Amino acid sequence: MYTNSQMPNDPRYNQQYPQYPNYTQYTQQAQHPNLRQQQSIPQEPTQQQIQQTVGTKYLYLKDPVLQIVRPWVQYGIQETQNNPIPHAMTELAAIMYLIGKGYDQQLAHYIVESWEKNGQF
């Protein structure tokens, strides 16, 4: 998957995601234990925790990540005009999760919308 000079934390690294995940991979992910509901609400990390854990290693990700996320944040804000905030945030988080797993953005959006029945998940 990587060449010798291209490691995941290398700023020159440019991972290409497939448009549609392999069906077997999808079914394995759907059964993955990390997809179970989180038991507690995550807490905001301190600046010391951030510096100790990641430092400046991932600054090269900032612009490409924000470029993908910003339009979806605007979509989420629009969703709050017609839906409760928890619903809009859940929808946005689910779409972003699927995009992060390699689904095409439009397909991820359609998948999450297909889960809604009468405005509820």
C-alpha cells in the first residue's frame, strides 16, 4: 500500500480512497466492535495533552481536511433550521464517518438520508 518513502505521517503522502468500498470490507466494518455506541461523552483535551500526543506532526492535514469538511458544516447548519440540533449533528457526523471510511461524499449523504424515517433515525 505504501512505497518506502511514503508513510502515513509523511506530508508528501496522498492517500486515494476508493469510491465504493468492497462489499466484504463493508460487512466486516458493520460488525466491527468499535462501531458500538460510545458509553461516555468525550472531553475536550488540554493543550498539554494535544502537544504530548500529536505535536505538529499532522499540520499538513489541516487544509485538505477543512476543505472537505466546511461544505458539510454549512449543510449541517442548514439542517438545524428544520430539525433539532442533535438530529442535524448526528446526520452530519454519520455522513462524515462514511466519507472517512472511503465512501463517495454523495453516496455517504444518500446512505444517511436513507436511514431517516419521518425525520428520525
